[in-house]
Amino acid sequence: MNLPTTTHLRRRLLRFLADRRGSNAVEYALLAAMVAITAITGIVAFADSSVTMWTDLGTTIRDALD
């Protein structure tokens, strides 16, 4: 069995670190994750006030129609 030498492993590691293929996909995935986290945080932060607003609006419309 042929085991790789330290020099060979070092060369492969340096080649791997220098490879930029796929970096755009990773960047877009990170950007999409940040947008999703921001949207979820905003929805959670304003959920209670939004429910209250729609409930008040529904009550006002119902009272106006009665």
C-alpha cells in the first residue's frame, strides 16, 4: 500500500485552499441564509402587533356593518 508523503499532502492541501471553484455558490447560499434569517426575525418581531392590528380592523369593520 502506497501512503502519501508529507510533501504530497501539503501540496494537495495548498492546491485545495487555492481552488476558487464553487465559491460563488457558497456566497449566494450565505446571502440567502442571511435574508431568510432577517425575514424570519422580522416576522417574529412584528407578529403580535400585526395580529392586534388585523383583529382591531376586523372588529371596526364588523361594528361598522352592524
